[in-house]
Amino acid sequence: MQDPFKNIKNDFPIFNQSAENNIIYMDNAATTQKPTAVLDAMSNYYSSCNSNVFRAIHRWGEESTREYEKARRQIAGFINAKESCEVIFTSGTTDGINLVASSFCRKHTSPGDEIILTEMEHHSNIVPWQIASEQYDLSLKYVSVTDRGELDRESLSRLWSKKTKLLALTHMSNVLGTINPVKAIIQEAHSHGIPVLLDGAQSVPHLPVDVQDLDCDFLAFSGHKMCAPTGIGVLYGKKQFLQELPPCKGGGEMIRNVYPDHSEWNSLPHKFEAGTPHIAGAIGLGAAVTYLNRIGMDTIQKKEHELTAILLGGLQDIPGIDIYGKAEKRGGIVCFTREGTHSHDLAQYMDSRGIALRAGHHCAHILARELEAGDFLI
């Protein structure tokens, strides 16, 4: 059987530049490079049918709309959404979580209610809830993290209350690589009547994600972390939730009728896609999904597991290296520090040798303080 990864760099034009050919790019948790299939799909849109969607009956407008909605169906299939209208195009994970924080809290919370988060969240799954908590007078509670970098399930069990309105947590930690047991956690939340939002920014690009199997109520993820362009992402939501939530942005296409004193909202998914969308980005994301499916998400996960084991083994043999996150179930993110060396200095040193890493707090100040780690490298 042919190894799908043997010549995979050839699929990415950035690696085919003579000066960049030997770069070892290990910053995929921040953003991935783009394969030719994605770049061609976007270029083809701009060069063959560039037009706005839903607003024109000429041939280019109709073709643009067909390609845009085709991408929506591709993504719905990729995460196994029940209906394509449950896929809302956003600008990324951050935008999707902000949408839920704004609309859900406006619809379903009262002063004194509570939202549960975890200490391992990316700022994108903390700050929107802080803003909502100030606006709607809510309390935020946090699930603690164990020394192994896993969620403390007993801590979670103590947080449920009659005032809890939603649980928002990451599927895979962008710092520790921990893959949380979200299916079991969602079942626990639903037993208390609590809906769950998953931050899938790191999980959706790296392992099979089936929203019907997980039974999550919302899932947000970004295209640029899965070989698609920047500025495009997805919010999946169960149809019954999306239908009852109010829109958080007003503008063209998200309305059915506009009157001097009120408006009537459009049907799903358009109710949440105000204005001209990132059409080329959505088409590019559809092409990225096709590219990933061709390799196979199971195959990708298996390969990452093998490479992660090699990396962990090598790092453990280097004196002064501290590795953060020793969860039993983990993805391809490895976080570490080196005694006596600032992470930025080490990242620059590695870059001088053609290895691209990321250094800093990784938008996880709360987790960094809990681990007393300072700046990380990933």
C-alpha cells in the first residue's frame, strides 16, 4: 500500500520554493500551509465565476451560489451534521464562539446564572464568556486540570447547579495536546439538562469528529488550521438551538422582510450570515475537506500518533526539558520548556536551523499560571 505521506510536501507550493524546501514546519496548531488543491479552487472561483451569492440570477451569481452551498454540504458531511443548514460559515473558531456567547446568553440566561468553562481553554473560549457575563450578570466557573494535564472530572461534578446554563470546553487542548473525553462529558451535561459547546479548533483538523455521535450542541472550528484559508470557519449547531437563537449581526441576506420598526429573520443558515460572506474562503474550505478526506482522517490521526511518540521519546532524552501534558489520550501537540532558556530564544535558534516552532503563552494565560510554566514552546 502506498504511503500517502511520502511525497506530501509536493502538494504544498510554499515548500517547493528552493529556499524553503528543507523547512520543517511544526507550527500547524497555529496555522497550516495550503495545498495546491485549495489554492486552485479559490483561484478558479475568482477567475471563472466571481460574483455575490444569493443576490443575482445571472450565470456567475448562480454558479457562485452553487459552489458556496456545495462547500456547506461538504463540511456537513465531514463532521456528519444531520442537515447542511446546521453549518454556519463564520470567520473562524473565535467568531463562532462569540456568536453563541452573544445569542445564547441573550436568549437563555438571567442574572445570576452560570456558565462552566475549563482552565485549559484558549482565550477564544474564555473572553467571549467574560464579556457575556458582564453584559448579562452571569457567573463563570472553571473545571480544574490535574497534574497530568487532564480535566478533573470530580471538579466538574461539583460545579453543576440549577443555575448552570451551558458548558463550553475544548475538544483538544491547544497547549497540552490533551484530547478530552467529550462524549462522556456531554452525556453527563445532558443528564443535567445542560447544552455543550465544543471548541474544535485543534480536533477537527486532526481526528475524525462526528457531531451526531458526540451529541454536542455546538461545535466551532477554523479553516486555516485544516489547510484552508484564513478568515473562514464553521459553527455547527443543532437545528433546534439555531432556530430559536436570535442573530447577533444584522445586515443583508439574514433578513426575510424589513419594516420601519422591526425585521423578520431569514431561515437557517442565512439568519447567522449577515452581509457578503467569505465566498472564496468557504469554497477553499470545501476543497480542504476533500483533500483531507482523500488522505483519511483515521490515517492522519494514526500518523500523528506515531510522530508524536517519536518526538516525546526524543525530548525526554534531552537534559533540562520539561514536557507539559501527560494525558493518556493526546493529539499531536507537544508543549515543553528548557531550563535556563527563554522560549523565544530557543524558537529563534530552531528557526536558524530550519525548524519552525511556536513560543509564548499560546493564548492560555490561565493554564500557564496553573502550571507555573511561564512561556512554552510547541
